[in-house]
Amino acid sequence: MKIKWCGNSYYIIEKDNVTIAIDPHDGYSLNLKPCYVDADYIIITHNHYDHNAVEMSYGNKTKEIIRDIVGEKRIDNIRIEFYEMAHDKNGGKIFGKVKAFSLITDGIKIVNLSDIGEKFNEFIKEVFSPVDILMIPVGGVTTINYLEAIEYIENLKPKIVLPMHYWIKGSTLPYDSIDKFVNSINYKKIFMNSNEVNIDLNTLPNDIQVFILKYN
């Protein structure tokens, strides 16, 4: 499985000739570079401008744009379970709701927490545990911050953590950088030289590893 990070919360997953784009942004609105892909499926977790640029991932092979779903969805041999979560600590009254989800393929569970803002709770543990790969915001301001993200990791105990939704050089978004998160964790940290990582689903680590992808 190849996972590519295009900054903010924009991920591209490629597995078995199926490409899934998650929360694409257009680049320009964030003062970042655009990231185009012809995806089979596009997942939009909520309708904010930095997550809903469908045109960046829509192409000749696109089969479906998936949005505004709560519950189970099946695409090819992949099962996705969507749950509505609050974008803030006031039940969504400030920033609205998001659709966090788990994506299960070949017995491996990837959890994408979208722009979750609520603190860790038993419901989140119940619906998402156990986790193999966790995509989690760490930049604070409009989502959980780095300390709250660590609480999620401590409780969900994923094998691989992919931090997202933090400030990167040039971005106009006012989030914390990755530094506070990185300097506060004792897990194994792997700093990648690119914005892509190939993950062998048959040899996932036993202990938590944090992959910091390099924004290109």
C-alpha cells in the first residue's frame, strides 16, 4: 500500500490498482502546491474549503465521490465505516461536524479522524479500536491539539501514526507546526525524505511508530 500526503489533510491511498483520495485541497487557497490525481474514489469528510476540492482528484477513472455518509460503505474489496464527530469541543456549534472513518482492507484498519475537535472518549474507543494506521490532526486551533492527539494515540495504540493538519512552511493556515507534537512523544519517529510511504501490510510494527512525511 502506498500513502501519499499532499499537505493539510489531503491523502492519496493506492492499493491493488485502486486509488482513493481523501479531503483534497486545491493548493492555491492554502498557498500550497496543487496535487492532482485521477482517483477511483474521493472521500470528503466535511465541506470546508481546505477539504472539498473534488476537482483535484476527479478524472477519467473516478467512480464515486463519497460524502455525507454515516454508517457502512463498501467499495471494491474495501469496507468503510463513517461516524459523525464534532469539529470542536462544543459539539460542532463552532465549526460543525465531520465524518471520521475507518477503512478496512485485507484485515488492516486505517482510521482517519478528519478535523476532529472533541477530546478522546469511550465512544471513539469503541468504534475505532483496534487501529493499525491512524491519520490524526495535531495542529490545534480548529482541531484537537498535539497533547490531545497524544491522548488519542495512547488509548488507540495504533501501529503506525500519520500526523496531519498542521502548519507547514508557506501555508496560510494558522495551525501549530509539527514540532510541538514531535518533541512531546517518545514513540519511534521516522522522518521521511518524501511525501510518500510504502507500507507492507504483512509486516506492521509491534510498537507505535510515527511517520513524519516530508511535504514536497
